[in-house]
Amino acid sequence: MTIAVYPGSFDPITFGHLDIIERAATIFDRVIVAVCLNPGKKPLFTMEERMEMIVRESSQLANVEVGCFRGLLTEFVRRKNAGVIVRGLRAITDFENEFQMALMNRKLNSEIETVFLVAQPNYSYLSSSIVKEIASLGGNVSGLVSEQVSQHLQGKYATTGE
Ligand code: PNS
């Protein structure tokens, strides 16, 4: 059985992430979507909120589960007995950073492979950051995130005023 981990910040999950999750779920036996708690970043959504949104978005995919981790990704992958890290590649601008991470993760654990799935062209411009910026300015994010995520975003910006 091949278990893959799809790690990220998912702050919040977008249709671009969902596309990668759905495609990974057809390739691997089990996919663990892993929300990273990065002390260096100040996310808009809490870990619980991010996980809950992913659980709702992926509920129809029987072989997908949601987890979270702090610290090294390779340690989380090892604890889960997974052998693959899945990352989405949007534009060439993603490549340098992803290449560095993949090589570093291989140095940390040579038994773990990183597999890149190329984003669909219609999601290649999409990121959680740009979605948050649009939502914070009162713009329409439909077509970029689900209705439930859109409502969560509206709720956040209404209460935080950020
Ligand atoms: O969605 P993101 O923010 O692009 O995801 C980045 C993430 C979480 C995959 C990356 O920052 C990560 O793996 N963090 C865990 C810490 C770690 O293992 N660092 C060494 C990897 S080079």
C-alpha cells in the first residue's frame, strides 16, 4: 500500500489544493493531507479551522484523511509509514523553492520520494494568499474556493477587520 502525505499551510484550502488532493487520491492508496503548524507564520485560520475545512471539502474521498504536524515534515511522513510527499507545482516560480525542499527532504530521509503534480492551468495563478487578499478587500472569491470557505473568509474579515 502506498501512502502519500500532501503537506501545506492550507490557510485556507483552495480549489487548487482540492484538485491536487483529488488527483493524488486516484494515484495513491491513502492520502494524508497534513496541515503544518509553522511557528514562524501567523495564519488567518487556526489549525482546527483549517483541518475542519479540508475534512468537509474532501469528505467524498474515501482514501483521504486529514492530519496536522509541527516540526519536520519528514518525521511526520515517517510516523505515518508513508513513502511519498505530494506537492503541487503551479508556475515556474514555484520550482526553485520546491526543488530545494524536495532535495532537503531527501537528505533528511532518503527513503521518502517527493512527487509533483502540475496544477491545472486554470488554477496556476491561485494561492491562499491571493484569495485572502481579495476576500479582505471585499472581492468575490467564488470559483477560487468553496462556498463554505468563502463564508469562513467573510466571517474572519468581518470579525477581525483585517
Ligand atoms: O503550503 P506551504 O506553506 O507552501 O507549505 C510549506 C510546507 C508546510 C510544506 C513546508 O514549509 C514544510 O514542510 N514545513 C515543515 C518544516 C520542515 O520540514 N522543513 C524542512 C523542509 S525543507
